[in-house]
Amino acid sequence: MSNKCLYAIMPIAGLLLLMPVFGVGPTFVPDATFKGSSLTGWHVLGQADWHAQNGEIVGTAKPGGAGGWLVLDRSYQDVGFYASFRCASGCQTGVLFRIEKTEQGMKGIYLSLNDGDVASYRLTLDAQGRELQREKLRYAGAQVRIAPPLDPNAPARGGGRAGRGPGGGRAGAPAGLTLPIVPPVPGLHPDDWNRVEAFLDANIIRAFLNDSAETAGGVADDDAGRYGPFALYAGGTGEVRFKDVSYKDVAMKTAPPEQVSSRFRMQRLNEFFYAWSAAAADFNRDGILDLVAGPYIYFGPDYTTSREIYPAHTWNPSTQYPNDCWVQFAYDFTGDGWPDVLTTSHSGATGAILYVNPKGESRRWDKYQVIPSIQSEITVLKDIDGDGKPELVYAAGGALHYAKPDPAKPTAPWIVHTISEMGVATAHGLGVGDINGDGRPDIVSANGWWEQPPAGSQQELWAYHPVAFGRWTRAQPGGSVMAVYDVNGDGLNDVVTSLQAHGFGLAWYEQKRDAAGNISFVQHMIMDDFSTKNAGGVTFSEPHGATFADVDGDGVPDFIVGKRYWSHLDDIYDSDAYGPPVLYWYRTVRNPKAPGGAEFVPELIHNRSGAGSDVLAIDLNGDGAVDIVTSTDRGTIVFWGKPRAGSAKAAAAPARKSR
């Protein structure tokens, strides 16, 4: 049967189970949220009537008037703003920031929220609040905090932008196939409640409407307004209602006191930003595991001595990505008995680079590009075809692939096997595991899972089973390394994953089988956003690095996940971008009273490092405890697991060799 036929008969009833109500609220922790029935702390300007009612702020322009403003009594320079609003037919509304007095009256930076006019402007008013002039702001750029001065030679372009945000656009689905994750419909919802979040930071305003990608942003230079209160606008002929009005001084950032879990001992190998990943192997063949993170090998057992495998230079986490090492692996790819290093990068010119071990020679390693281009920020190294050797699983060109070296020519371009149609792959979220219990590893991504055909099958593309293992709000769907294991002990493998690498959300997906053996999944949320009740009261964004391992030694894997700090550089593009860079392990607890028969209990590992693209979990010193290694813009760190009571101690255990 062809794969196209497989798509046509794919059961989709199980997908209906994956439509929970997600948390809806600001992506920041507000300094204040309006919930009252009094407008104390605000004042009225212009020709509109305002009142508060059951936590809502209601404004109506006076008949024949030009509309008016409700002005907060407190001033801000850099501010985060969130609200739900509803404009009746004929109404006009928006928010004015950094209101400053001028000789003519006032000026500020105005976010218009009208149908057909969602945009940002320089606005000038007279002393009574009537509009005198508006000028649309010029385009600010995406991943940047401070917009450069206007280039007089640059081609003209409109202010604001609508798009899918960082990470590239959405590839089209294959003909006849509907992907299970649908992006939010951009734009206003007329005569209905809309959600808006805006950040005015430095000289850029960014706005997000109805959980969609950035829109209406622009360059807010000082001459448009430097410091002042913000105000809500009511104009036109219908009333406007605001609720859940929340705001925050985003110039005020908090770094909590450093905490390290009592279960771990922390050792920082390097303080600088070289990579987003690390790997382990016995590179010098002395019988002791070593670590590699970016350009450096750190030699065990003390990991205080290092050597370059390629020329090292630090990256500026504020403005740069580590484009020579997004994900890193160690294995003897050449078959000469000496472990090599493979790096993969989410950049078209880099792809996958193989660094060949020089067998103890005191020099840097020879490098070979073995895969020309990789789309996915996450790659996974697993034995896919059952030959006892791992293959690299990745996305490129909108499709999923796995690649392996030719044993006769391991440094030549690798042999690539394409397992999916074009247009189904995502930049985030990838995993390997046996979903259907046939003994063959399958591949999971944000858009579902791909069933490996039997050995010797002539079927080129794997059967695709659409499942929403992620969500798409302002950020694209998919997380980091996806875990496949039996969470609740019912004998069926489940999926544990972050939902958005650049947003919020952790969940586990319980596998179900009907009487005919058809597979579906039920989603159980572990962590959502700040508006929801989350496991252990823990909430953090940007869960971009993850793995899974049995941390507590109970025989059941646990999920390890961390926030990537400045995930899209030093700006307020992502959800709670400046929140603490935490690293957690979520203990898998089989509990028949919990939804799905299991729950996840978070335990903090560290709150000042986070994760990069993935996390390494391995027993480095052979003491029986899982050690956790992260490489981030805070450096490369080992969290040494402490052996459980009654287990062998590190001093008595032999050092473990590379596998």
C-alpha cells in the first residue's frame, strides 16, 4: 500500500481527545492586574466616559466628541501590557504609551487596535486629548532589542509586521493531509473578546494579538516619547470594554539567589558560552569517560583539564547563536576504536560536522561536513535500523530523515533515508521510541509519529499518524528531545514533551488502544503558563532543552528540562524571556488516583543555568547515580548526582568506560 493511501485511511478520531483548554493570560508576572470596581489610580482626559464594573473597565466616547483617554497615574519607560478587550460595533480603541507633555499638548507611542488598523504610531495630542497628528512607526526587526538608526538609503517599507516570528515560516502540508496543529488565526475578532500583549522596551514596541505572531511593532525612538504613563482609548460610536488589564515595569529584572539541589553537587567546567549541548565518551581511551561541549574536551576523572578539537571562540549571548554547535554527539563513527564528535547546527551552511579523533595526537581534529543542511534545532542519535550503530535523526527541507555513515567512507557525505512527506517536519521537538510495541523504534515530532515499517519492506516513507504533540500560539509548536516510555505502567509507551521551545507548556500523552488496536493519545498537562495551576507550583517558559533518565533509581525514567535563557537573543520577543534560567527534573510517579494513572513532581536542580538545545544525563563516574550536564550561555556545568543510601559510593565504584 502506498503512503498516500495510508494518509487517506488514517484514523483521526483520537485527535479529538487532544483539544484541552489552555491557560490564557500574560506571558509575564504582572506588577498589577485591574480587578476592581473603582478607577482609583487613573484619571480621565478628553471626551469619553469611563467607569469600572466587576473588574472590567468600560469606555464610551461622548456623542459628537473625538473620544478620550483613561490615563494611569503611574509612569513607565519600559513596560509590559496585557488585556482582553471587546469593541462594540463602531467603536475605536488602542493604548497610548510614554505620554509626555509638549508645548502643543502631549505625545506618545500609540498601539491602534481597530479592525483594519492594527499598527503602531507616533501620536501627538492637544491639551484636551484630541489627536493632532499620527505617523506609522518604521519596521523594527525581529531578534533585536535596540533598533539601529534609520538608514536613509534603505528601501521604504511599512511599519509593523505580521508573520510567524523567529524560526522561519510554516511549511505547507502535503496534498490531501491536514496537520494536527493549526496556528492561531491572526487579526482581530470583531464583536468578540480579543487578547493583546505589548512590550515597549528600549526603542522598540512589540505587540501580539490573540496569541498569534508579532504584529504592529515598530521603532519607538525617544522623540516619540521617552517616559510617561499609558492610557486606554475609547472613540467612535460604540463602547469598549477592557478586562484583566495587567502591566509590569520590564526594566526591573530579578535574579533570585542561586540554588542547587541537595541531590546534586555542582561543578562548573567553563564560564563562557561555547555551545548548547554536550556529550560524553572515553576520547583518550584511558578507561574514564570524558566530556565534550562545543570546541573543548574536558578529561575525566576531574574534568579540570581540557583541549580544543576545533578553534574555540566565545559567542555573545546577547546577539549571537553558537552556530558551530547546537547539538553534539560522541561515538566511534569511523570504526577505528576511537570516539569521534558530531555537531549539528540549525543553519543552512553548517548542517552536520564530523570531527575525527586523531588517536591521541596533540592537535586539533580533522573535520568533515557529512550532512549539508539541517532544518531542526533538535537532532537525536539513536539506532534506527537495528544494526547496533546509531543513526542521526533530523529534519531538513520540511521532511524527517535519518542518516548514517558509509563504513567504507565514513567521512564522505552520509547515506540519507527520508521517512516522511515534505511539509510535516518542525524546527522543534524530536524523539525516538517504540510507540506501537512491535520492537522497532518509531520517530515522534510535534506533528505526530511515524511508524517504522518491517525490516526488508519496500515501503520508502513511513506511515504517518497525526497527533498534536505540541501547540502553536505566538511561538511555533514543538519542544526539545521528546521522551518515549511507559509513564503509568500499563505496558504502553507514552510521550512526554515540552509543547513549545519558545513558549510555555509541558505535557505527557497517555497512549490508548481501542478494541481494534488503534492507537490514540490523551494529553495530560504538567505545566502551562502563569494563569494555570501547575505541578508543584512551578512555571517557566522557553523549555528548549530536555532529556529523560531514571534520576531517582526507581526503574522509571524521569523528565529533565530547562529554560533556555535569551532563547531568541537579548530582547523581549519570547514569553518571559528574562525569567530565571531554571533546570528541573520531573519525577515520574505512578499514581492510580492521578489523571492517566501518573503525575510528575518537579524538583529544582539549579536556577541560574537552564539548558541549551538538550541535556546530557549519564553516570559519568560509575557511582550508580545519574549526573546531568548542561552547556548554555552560562557555561558548561556538571551536576553530580549523589548516590542513594545503600548504593555503591563513587570512591568504591570503578570508573565506567565509554559505551
